[in-house]
Amino acid sequence: MSTINREYELNDEMINSIRFASRTLVRKFGYMKKNIAGTKYSASAVHAIIEIGAQGKLLGKELSERLDLDKSSVSRLIQNLIKHGEVEEKKSDIDTRQKNLFLTQQGEVTLKEINNFAKNQVINAIAPLSGASRDVIMQGLDLYSKALDPEVKPIEIAIHEGYRPGLIGAISGYHGSIHSQIAGLGAIFEGLVATGMAEFMPRADNSKNKTWYAEQSGKIVGGITIDGEDLGNNVAHLRWFIIDNTLQSVGLGSKLIQITMDFCDTQGFNEVHLWTYKGLDAAKKLYERHNFDLVEEISGNQWGKQVIEQKYVRLCKSVKTQNRAICRDQLS
């Protein structure tokens, strides 16, 4: 079993992209302005109203922790909101030395206006997007916000070998939903994946074959297979490579490819072949990074829709070693 490290494949391009997206969010949400969310208040005041309203009541200490602000800043913030009639203080029934914070009737109206403003902002942004894209945004923001908190440990992704119940359905389902969004491939394509996997899995324990799946919190989130029998001529066939859309940038794809290539080199295959279609730019870069070359392009509809099918080939270590030996002999 292998796990994905949180530092796996961090690079300047990824870091700069995340920084750019973060700056864009800050600006679009209005945090660069004096007032936000259609109110006359600062970002910290708006967040204070939201937190107090969401909980019903909060101690000053609790608000400080939720806003990640020091006590003196929160104290001044509270006094300003009390002055403007948004918040009121009442002594705690449990400890009279402490005061609970509540929204006033005016504060409830302000909170409703803030929520309506924010709701419309989200709707206007994501309404034109597909359901899958909305899920990616929701899960991506959730993962990133948790990752920013050093006390929240990232959820590890474990990679397992072999078959487990539900694997065929999960992987064929990912293929169906993801490639439907990208290229309009439908039931024919998903059915071909499911049928092919069902034929292969009884052979998965053969020494030339291997299948892996990635699992996060008990859920299958990706998979890849090497079929060493169906092509013959000591050629390995890379099949059914897919990962959850929300995990496209954590290095999982590269990790799965590397595991399969290590297996192919160890098994002494001459080549690894895979078929895909034109337009999958991220996958193309991933294959090229692992020494695959595009060797053939044809127009076909075997997957239920006309696409430009592409064949990639990678020479395995044994062949590269033989080629180097031949070159040395020719030069000597």
C-alpha cells in the first residue's frame, strides 16, 4: 500500500496558480474595499455578524477564535457593532463575569441582507457551470480551507493493489461521468469500460497483470490497470486510468502512473501502450512526463462518438538498456 504525501509534486506553477486564484477571490469578494457585502461595515464586522447570527450567541473569546483575531481587536469590533445597534451584550447565566453577544433586531435584518447578497454572488458565479464543475469548486474550496488550518491534518489517499467489491462500478462510473462532461461520451463508453473490467478482474492475479485503486476515507477515488496479456508480444496495456475530478492537482495521477511503470519495468515488458483521445491536455502532459510518445492518431467512434483516438507508447527499461548496448557496440 502507498499513500499520497501532502508535498508530492509541489511546483512553482501549482503554487502560483493557487496564489493567483486566492488573490482573485479576495478582490472579487470585496475584501480590498472599505465596506463589503453591500453593507457599511468592514470585512471583520460582517464576519462577526455572520458568526453571532449563526450561533445565536457567542462569548467574546469564542468570537475571537472564530475570526482568528486578537482579543483587543475583537473588543473594539464588538463595541463598534453595539454602537451601531447591530449587537447587544448580556451577562452569561452560567458565569456572570462573562457576557454573551446577541444580534439585535436590526442585526438580524443586516444578517439577512448579508446572506442574500452572498447567496446571489454565489448563484451568479456558478449557475452557468455544470453540476460536476460545481462539485469540484465546493470540494476544492473545502479542502483548501481545511489545509490552511495547521491543526487540520490532510486526509491521506491510500493506494491498494487488487480487486475489491465496488471497484468496477466506481471506476466505470468515473469514466462515464468525467468523459461525458469532456467529450460527450455516454452509455456505450461507460459500458465498454465496465465490460472490459469485468472480463479482466478474474485475471488480475496473473503475474503479468496488476490493478490498483486509490482510496480516501473509504471511498474509491481513482484507479489504473496494467493488462499484460491482451496485446501479446510482451507489450503491457495501460487501461482504465481515471481519478476523481476533485483530486486532479494533488499528484495522485502521477503517483499511479509511476507505480504502473515501475511494475512494467520490473516485469520486463518491452513496451507499454495506451489509447486515449485528443483534447485531454492534462493527461497528455502526464503521459509525456513519464516518457510516453504519441505514435498514432485516427478518427474513430468505437467509444460511441466520433473522436480523434490517440495511441501512446513507452519503451520499458529493458528495451532502453538493450538499445544503449547496441549503440555502444556500433560505436566501438
